[in-house]
Amino acid sequence: MQIASSPYGVTADGRSVHCYTLKNANGMEARFLDYGCILTHLILPDRTGTPTDVVLGYDDLAAYEADPAYMGALVGRYANRIKDSAFTLNDELIRITPNDGPNHLHGCLSKRVFHGAVGSDCLRLTYTSPDGEDGLPGTVRFTVTYSLDDSNVLTMRFEAVSDADTVLNLTNHSYFNLAGHRSGRVDGQLLQLAADEFLETADDTCPTGQLLPAEGAMDFRRLRPMVGEPACEQMELVGGYDHCYVLRPDAAPAALAYCPKTGIALTVVTTQPGLQLYSGNYLEDVPRPGKGGVRYMRRSGFALETQHFPCSPNYPRFPSTVLRAGERYRETTYWQLQVLKQLQ
């Protein structure tokens, strides 16, 4: 793997930002910013040999600073939602910053500048979040490590240590379009998830605490096309897919996506217990054009956010997201991109 660094721009408040390009022997390329740990490009040759960029994004830093859709970013300190921006920890009511109506969504890490360091076989990005950032307790030291091997596996390792008890949930928020970022809607692309259940979602997009069987339009246990328009009550509530699926324990892979047009397949393996499927229901509301001046439309991309469950601090039956003082948070997700003549 080769890693190169280049200046990318300066933030509105004067901080320098760099882009790091990871390349392997197969012509696959991943570009990351130290601003928000953002994945801006993920390029590989399709079945015709045409370089294809399979993630949505922008051409400049100002657009990422203004981005409301978290394109390609690391999100946290608590990825996904915490209803009413409050929870109890150690018998104390914690009130955090609302940023999605009354709820808390994704947090501020996507808008922070990390410190980048190039290792012999990886890119390492670090940031120290002060006590009280996002309203959450604890000073937290984050380390995000990216590597790309010659099997076309992009590895994302998330680590953190806090000096006080807190809650933590991290994921990458890339939007995929396996036909290429400028190709339009993803409705004809195929998806399979290793999940028999998903979290029931209310009309505020927060979970109710109940698990529902993955049936009908919500069933991805076998590879099938993603539904273009809402096809059941759960989809109608949120305009499409925006649901956390409960991954089967030790399921490998957690997800498989495939584009018949390009032959590009994405396999996802993770240590996380859940996967938020988001079908880009509101991408037409993004105010700025994407890469190359493309105007992304509704369902121009889909997100496969490996994570713990939304609202976990308020539902004891969900896997815990509590990080105790001095303990180390560790989660890893692997994306493998391959070009297939056809799926077996």
C-alpha cells in the first residue's frame, strides 16, 4: 500500500486540512481527510476496467463544512440518535446537545480536525474531545486507523479512551453507489444483510425499543434489489429505509451489496452488533452539488452504518454503549470491494 499526503484547504476558522490517498497494487484508491476522518473517494476499476468512484462526496472543503448529510464522515461521539437528548448514567440524568429537533443525532466529530500520521502500512488519525463536548461527560482520546490491502480490503479501526464514564458509538457514514457516484438512483442494486430482526422506528426516526422480524420489504436475508419507494408502514414513517438491523452474532459477512451493471460487489464484516441501513431518503435536500458538479437526488446512495443501536443508553435490553473510565473502546469494520462477472 502507498500513502501520499497533500494540502486540501483551510477551514472557515483557519485550520489547515490535508488529504491522504491510500493506493494498492490493484488500482484501488481511498482518499481521506483529517477533517472529520472523511472518506472523499473510493475508486476501483469496474468489470470493463473503467475507474469507478463508488462513494458520494464533494469537491472542496467548504462543501464538507456545510454538509448536513455527514457524507463519508466519522460520526460520534454518539452515532445515530438519542431520543430527547437525555439519558441516565450512574443514576445521574445527562442532558446532551439537541441537533435534530429535540433529539441528538451523530454528534460533532464529523466537523473536527484530527491529527494525521502516516505509518508504514496505515493512516492514523487522532483527536482529543474535551469533557462536555456534545454535552457528554469525559475527556475522550480518539484514534481512527485506516489501511488498504491488496485483497481490496479497506479496514477501519476505531479506538477511544475516556477519563470518566461516558457513552460512545462510532461509525463511518459513507453513501455508496456501486454504479458510480454520478449514476443516479441505487434502486436496482442488490443487498443482503445477516439480520433476522430490526429496531422498530417511530415517526421521529427514533426506535421504540421493540424488535420486529425482518419480513416483507424489510427482509434482506437473501440478496435482492433495494425497494425504490416506501413499501410498508415502517418505510413510510421515515421515507424509505432508515432502520437499525440486528446482526446475527458472529455473522460474516454482515452485509453484501452488488451492482449488476458494473459488477462491483461490497462485502462488509464488522465487530459491531448493528447496522443502520439508510437509503438516502433526503439527499435532494443537500444544498451544494456533489463531486464534478453532480446534483445528488433522492436515493443516489445508500449507507451501511455498522454501529451499536440508537438510543441504547435508554434501553437496557440493547447492547451497552457505556465506556467506563480507563477502559478502551475498540471496534473494527472491513469493507472488501471486488469485481465479479456474476454472483454465485
